[in-house]
Amino acid sequence: MSSVVLDSGVTFEYKDSGVPTNSGSYDTVITLHGLAFESGIFARLTPFSAGSKLRVISLNRRGYTGSSPYTEEEVAVIQQGDDAARGEFLVQQGIDLARAIVKLIRTLELSVDGSLAVLSWSLGNIWLHALLVSIDHVEEGERSTLEAFISHIIFLDPASQGLGIPDPVDSWNAYKQPDYPPIEALKYTSGFYTHDLSARKLEYRQWDSDPKPTTESMQPDELAGVLNGAASVHDGGLAVPAFEPLLKALAQNALLKAVPERWHRLQKKVHVVYGERTLWMCIYALWIMEDWASSSSLDIEAHVLD
């Protein structure tokens, strides 16, 4: 693992698959993990990267292994700050990520001829929204680098909570059950569900027995290497009703304003990758994003995972 250190002292640990051998130009994807799972969750991409002329750089977000913890002041803002302080906190997370990416682009000398995608998984969409909004808050040289290199934005199974959208009234959410066993929460998170998508009816609670949840098929050491429940405490503190208006404003600013108006290389487009049997809130998020896009110039290109 390596680290990128900002002038402010904020540090992000990352794992880099390296320059694909015999590739010449290549594509790069920078990944942002979700709640409780660290960057190692993307390790299974590495064996495929070289043959695909793909470089995978997986960041650990603030509070996760090797990256700067949140300060006491930041924790206080998350837990009990007013809307103004919380809004500034969210914007600052995007600025820090933007500056980390600029440093990675420059120090690793990423391929200028290939594409550069930034991908968020699940609740990591909050930080990707913040990154998109940061384009109006970074210095001109940083802005020019970001605009010149970042060509794709990808939301992998985005979480509806990251859009600041309340759960449907008839839904069920394991993360909101105070006594729900952690081992069952892992199954809930990684299970496969049978939804009736044509009728827009989602299965909220019961995952299928076949195939078994992904975490059940992982070796214990592999699972232990990607889980960080302690670090997720503060992430989870953002996915609460008090933050919903702020997260919605952040998401709409990112998707409906920043992408169409500021990130010119994106050509007003973001990509959403999802599984038809994924957790309900990920499909619900896609529907919300498509609804927002229908009355804007944003283009959402959805891709279904088999």
C-alpha cells in the first residue's frame, strides 16, 4: 500500500495495480469504497487489469486503514453540527479527494492517452458527489488537471441514502435495526434478491438462498481484510434523516449542475452499473437518478451486471 499526502496533511492510503505490462497507453479507474468495506474489496479486479490494459487505484477514504481519521472537530460536526457546518464538511471531503486525485495523476504520471474513470460503490456515492462539486472550489491548476484527465464517472450499485432520499414507506432496512446481528447484516448487504423490476416492485428483506450472499463465499481472511466496522461509524452518521436535505442538495448539485456544466470531458454523462438482483436501495437509487435526469440535460447510461 502507498499513500498520497495533501499539503494540509490529510493522507489517503491507496493500492495501485501498476502500469499494465506491454500496454503503451492504458485506462485507469480510481475506486471509492462504500460503508464498512475498505478498498481491498476491489482486489479481485487486479488479476484482470493487466490483460485489459487497465490500471486500478483503490483509495481508502478518511477514517479507514492508513488514511487520516476525522478530527474531533469533524466528528462533532457529523454528530451535532448545524446545516452550514455540515455542508462545509461535505464540500471539504470533495476538495480533499480532488486534490488527492490530482497528486496521483501527476506523481504516478497516469496515461494521458487513455481514459480515467472515478468509480464509487454503494454509499461511496456521497464522496463522488462531493468530488464532482469540488470543481468550483479547487485552484485553477488543479481544475485544469481534473478536467483534462477524468473522462468517466461510474456509480456501482449506488445507495439511495447517498442521494438524500428517504426509504420508501413500505421498505425495510437492516441498517436501521438497532439489534440486527452484524453477520446477518453482511448477508443482507451482499445477498441476491428476486425483484419484479417490470412492475417496479422491490424485495426489501429476504435474499435468495441460491446463490448465497457474496460474503458467505469469501474466505475468512479475505473478508477480515476488507471489513472495517469501526470506521463505518462516522460514515453511517451521514446516512441519517438529519443529513438528507444536505445530501440531496449535494447530489443534485453534482449531477444536475456540475456534470452538465463544469466537467466538459464527461459530455454530460454518468454511468450507473448495477445488478438486477442487488440490494433494493441500489436499484431505487438508479430510478431516482433517472427521474432527476428526465428534467435536465444529464445523461445517465445504465449497465446491468450479469
